Amino acid sequence: MQGVLNIEELSLKFPVTVAGNGDVRGIVTDPVVVIDSRAVVDGAIFVALQGEHTDGHQYIDEVFAKGAHWAMVKKAWYESEGAPAAPEGCGFLVVEDPVAGLQRLAAIYRQTFSIPVIAVGGSNGKTTTKEMVAAVLGTGFTVQTSKGNLNNHLGVPLTLLQLRRQTGIAVVEMGINHPGEMELLLELARPTHGLLTNIGHEHLEFLLNLEGVAAEETRLFRYLQQHGGTCFVNADDLWLKEAAEGLTGSFTYGTADDSQIACQARHIAVDRSGRVSFEFVSGGLSERIALHFIGKHNVINALAAAAVGTYFGLSLEQIKKGLEALRPSPGWKRLEVQDAGGVVLINDTYNANSDSMRLAIDALVDIPCSGKKIAVLGDMLELGEAGIVEHEKTGRYIQQSPIDLLFTYGRHARLYGIEAGARCHGHYENRQKLLDELKMVVQPGDAVLFKASRSMRLELVVEALIKERTTM
């Protein structure tokens, strides 16, 4: 039955010992599975994971007291002398490795559903595209989608375990950074449909080069081909276009004027706030769509969602409604725009690679403003041996862009300024000194972009500058 876990049958499907105390419920409908003891609710299944700073096994008594019915625990812990007995009506799922146990539990649960499962992968724009796909499909279906950026070996199983009996379509984001990870995620989610946003310079410290990225990401296409699924193909990306050649189940989208492309975007425009709009064309019909997102690159993300909606039979009016209703979440920190005392601040501090850096610079250039266009850029930290070359390339890109001032922050970011030349106002390796200088330079009418890898914590400068300017 869809949306039901039979606890008593789990041992037939993967190595687990079911140990209960009293009248334990063997059938769990619409299960609530959590890895955070603070998120436990009545009837939950708690999975005790061991991390760098904490061990979920320390909270077993607490989660049972909060109402959890089951706890998935490590066999070595369960067989130790310090392990408590389960309370009356509760039980343990004893496994060798709780991470693998969580994954297997999710895979088994996913197999109870016979619904479309759409995988969203790629180098840049996965979360935005996933939200756009869900927004479009939500105009006609009951959609379950990944929360935030839960897209890895833990996030994907947790997303699958949130499927419910009423779910009509699932949209699952898949993020990878090591060879072999896509294969694992595909085995868990078993998607019926999928799209890759693009192929770019992501996680090169593990995937080495673009060829390595393409080989790993396009496992999604190969999986769908082997299992009779459908690929939504970004025809603007040469890597993806080549990988899709010969696929029997493909649905294309892109910005080129090509009659062979099923869904197209034309007449792209940027308004005074930096938001983009485009004409969506499909099947001889067209509709003007205005997004609450900045950056022309978001057109291809929206077009991917429009292509999915078209494939699943939604009207152009429904697609327009879904996309125009969606707004960036404040927590995304992906080209998030805010006015601070007459200054347009663009917060894109969630992550950074050389491709997303150039797209963010383009977005800054496209925003109309009466003052200076200022880029505050920090280190890109996941480029491996390509790091020096990619920082230098980005600096040269800045040098050729109509940006007035550049501020660099971090050890590697110095290379931006060397290549950008006179555009570089200064280099900083201390956030407070960077903030102090920005306070003196930034004036009403200016537009300021902040972008760096997440661990650079450049958002702290953004927050301090907003506070400074909104209290003036």
C-alpha cells in the first residue's frame, strides 16, 4: 500500500533486527522519520546518526520520552551494557550502520509509490530550479519536494520518507561532490523523470574537471534511458546536449531559435529592480512570464520548470501562475535582493564556483542603478587544483565587465584583484576591515553584489551593512 511501512517485514528486505517491548505498532502509515532529536513528534522513527560533534544514541531516552515509537540504532551500541531498554509500546531497529539503514528504509518506502519522481541535478541552480518545478506542478498536482537543499546521501532519503499517500508527483533535488554519489542517489530515489540544470565547475577537488563533472552528473540521463524514463534537456548547454544525443525519451528546452526545441524563451528583459521576464513559447502558443528573481540565467531555470509543466499537460496559464507566484526564500542567499537605505544589496553568499560567479557578475551588470556597481567577492573553495586558474579567469572576466569597483576578501580572492587591475579598490582578509571600508564607500544609488563560498561567511558583512544603513 502506498505510504505504508511494514516494520515487521523490514528484516526480509535488509539486515535489521526488530526489537520491541510490548504492543509495538508494526504498521506505520505516512511515517515521520527524523535524525534530529528536537524534531521528534508522537509516533516518529528516530535514526541515531553519529556526527563529528554529537551522537544521536545519546538522545534515545529523550526521543522515547517525546513520543517516538521506534529508534534506529547501531548494533554495537545496542549490544553494549549501557543501552537502555525500549519503553512499553516502543522498539529498536538495530542495524550495522544507521546511515545505510536510513537509506535502505527510504528505498523500501519509495517502492511503495507508483508516482512520477522527478530528479533535479546539475552544477548550478538546482535548488532554484527544483522550487520552480514544484511551483509549476503545484498548480495542477499534489507535490512533495525536497526541503531547502536536502539533496545529499542524507537529504534524499529524508525527502523520500516525506512522501505521503496523497502525493501525486515528487520533485527530488540531487547534489553530488564525489564520484559514485549520483549512482547511490538514483538507487534510492528511482526517478522516472529528470533534468540537469547545466554542467559547470563544481566540486573540482573531487570531480577534477568538467569531463569528470559531466560523467558523474549525466549518470541521471543514462539511468533514465535504461529504465524507460524521460529526460528534460537544456539545449543551451553543450555538455548536456551532447549527452542527450540518442536518448529515446527526451524533452528539450532552450533559448535558441530552433524549431526542434520543444519549449523556448524569447525576448528576455530586465526591469529596474533587476527582475527578469521572458516570452515562453511552446506548441505554437506563447505567454509573457515575469519572475521575482534577478539574473538572466534564471530564465533557463524557469524554462526547465515550464518544460516539465508542459510535459505533464499543464496550460500556459498554469505555468505562468506557478512561476510568477514564486519568490526567493530569505534563507536561500542566492541573488537575494534587498534595499538598504537606498542601496541595492545582492546577497549571493550561499556558495560559489567560477560559473555561478560569472552569472552573479552578469546579474549585477544588468541591474539598473543611478550610482556605482560594486562587487564584493570572496574565495571559491571547492575548485581543487583548478582553483588558481579559475580565480584568475574570474578576475579577467571582471576586468572586461562594466563594474565600477571590486573588493576582494580571502586568500585566493586576491587573484581577482590582480587580474582586474584598477577596478580593484582593495583586498581584505578581515571582515571588520572590509565592512569599515564599505561603510565609507557605498552611497545611496549604488548596487552591491556579495558572493563567496559559504564557509567565508561573507553574509555577516551583508547583515552588518544592512543594519548600518537601515539605522542611519
